[in-house]
Amino acid sequence: MSKPSAIPAVRGFRDILPEECSHWQTLYGFGEVRLPILERSDLFARAVGETTDIVEKEMFSFRDRDKEETPLTLRPEATASVVRAYLESGLVHRERQARLFYTGPMFRRERPQRGRYRQFYQIGAEVLGRDDALADAELLVWLARYFDRVAARGVHIELNSLGDESCRPAYRERLRKFGLAHLEALCGDCHRRLERNPLRLLDCKVPGCREVIERAPVMRDSLCAACTAHFDEVRALLDQEHVPYALNLRLVRGLDYYDRTAFEILAEGEGLGAQNAIGGGGRYDGLVAMLGGPDVPGVGFALGLDRLAMAAPRAADPERGPVALILPLEPAAVAPALQLATRLRDEGLSVGVEPAGRSLKALLGVANRRRARLAVILGPEELAAGRATVRDLVSSVDRRHAFALETPGPELARWIRAEVGA
């Protein structure tokens, strides 16, 4: 079998790699990659799988005016794009072990419903060049900590192993024979899946098919020794870090590139209903080679931010506002207010400034609604004395702090940090 050719980015679109912008953040040692929204359709057909619902039913694809032979697609997921960028940029040769994260919109032609949109937003992370169980476990520990931090309600992780190329063919054949024995009870889509990729039977959402699949053989009974050892180590590491999870022996992901570890993240939230998955991921050790690169393993996850916001209101509605809101009480205080705001921002503080023309009571109401910790009041008395009145909006205590109108900022910034721990 000949090695597949690499799939390049669409002409006129590019990836932005971590080293290009030194000011981008890192997260658990991950560098950000920014990906084009538009890709060649065959990238997803090859990576995600032609028998998946995503490729068969959900992609927004079209031909460009340039009459390119290959249709173009608005990206329905990002892992395939990350791997393409990893290969096309040469990162695969410069940094075989790469840790990349991304965020941005994805597009799928699904039936719109609350929390599930045709344009939706994801954050995800990929670890390339690692085949050890530690990489899988580290991602899951990170996710568990993240859900705790954003106070997501009722989040739990379901875990399974999908085996690999050495043991999955035998399971696929067992599943095919099971499907043939229950053909009359399966839907038309499952009839097609049965011959093209029997594993897709496990992903069918038709209630009648779900009842049949509950009796189907499970992958665990077909795992080889290497896959069993890998899965056992992932579970042992999660147990060590007290990360709760449930085994779901019929769990498959909706994309064909997954092997070995697979997981889904479910949550409780208003409007999530039965379709309560907010994310998922797993290992994809054959994907890089499938897209024309060397044999490089990988593991990753993606979270749907629209659905996460329904499970974690605090993630969508942060409790903290600016450290300080500057309140000019008259037009003459506007210029000093902007000067003070600029200097405090230069000192690294989160500061807002309001327009003049309202009463102190009204401005303090704005500061409270914006959840500011401090209100910095600039009225006629303050301007005359060269002092700002700083009100602690938690204790309602007023303090006066001197500042020079010509060079405001550093001293007040130090005082604010000492006062609120900013």
C-alpha cells in the first residue's frame, strides 16, 4: 500500500504557529496554534472517516470560484487541521513532541437546538509524539481540574479503549456478524455502516438500533495485551490522582481516527437534556501517517464552549470585574480620569473608566453592577486637593490617596495591589 500524500492548506489561508507570536499564552506547557476556518474537504473525509455522520451529513462544503478540483469545507472539527499544520509547517521535524491548543468556531449542518448550533465554538488540545499512558492521563487530570475551577455541574468522564490495528480487526468482524444476525432491527444507515465500518453501529442514535447495540459484543473482550496494559495504566494514573470516571464499554467517538483511549465528558445543565455531552477526545496514533506524515502518535480533546456555558454558568458569567473603576464627577475630571486609567493599566491593573455627567450615586451603581472591587472618585474636591477618593465597594470604606496629576499611577497602583491583593 502506497503512502498517502499530504494535504496542504487552501491557497490564501495559513496557520499561525506558537513561535510567531511570543505574547501568546501557554497553558500547561501548550503553545497556541491558530488555524484557518476553511480546509480542503478531503482532509476531513480522510481523517474523520467517510462513513461518519460528520462527513456524510454535516459538512458545509462547496467549490470555489477558481474551480479547484477539490471542494472546500468549513472545518467541522480541528484535530485534522492541527495535524495538517503540524506536517505542513515542518513542526513534525523541528519538534516531534508538540503540545498545541486552539480555540475557535467550528461548523456542522446539524438540526439547531439549544446549546447545539451550526456555528459553535471549541477549545481543544493535542499532544503529538507521545504514545505513553501518562499523556492520556495528564489531559484527563487537566480537564477534571478545569471543570472544578469553572464549577461545571455534574460533570463526569466516561472512558473506554477502542484497541488498535492489531486487535480491532477481529472485533470489527465480531460486530459485523452480530449486525448481520440482527439486520431486520437495524436502520438503513446501519445497513450501510455494517459493510463499510461496523464500528459506526455503536454510534447510531436511532432508539431501535440503540436497543440492539446494547446486546452487541464489546471491545474489551478483544483487546490485545499491549492495549490492555496501556488502558490499565491510564486508569491507574487517574485513580492515583482521584479523577472519577465511569467505564462505558460501548463508547465510540464519532470520528474514525480514534484508537486505544477514548473518552466523553457529560454534564448536567439547564437545556442540555439527553444530549448532554460537552466534550470528548482520545488517542489517534494513526492519524499523522494517514494524512501523509511519519508514524507519530497523538492524543487530544475538544470541549464545546456553548454547551459548557450551560453546565458552568460561572464560566460564562465571571464573578470578578475590574479591580478599579474610575468615576469622574464633572467634565473637568475626564482628562485626569483617562490619564489615571492609562497609567494604572500600564502598571498591569484591570481598570475601567466611566464618562462624566452622572451623579456619584449613579456611578457607584455602575461600579457595583460591573463588580469592581474599588471605585476611584474624581470630583471637584479631589481635583483641587490632588487626591483621589478610593471607595472599597466590599466594605464601603472611603480612603483618600494622593496622586500627582502630571504623573499618576505607580504609587496608587502599589497601594491598590497591597489593598486588594491584585
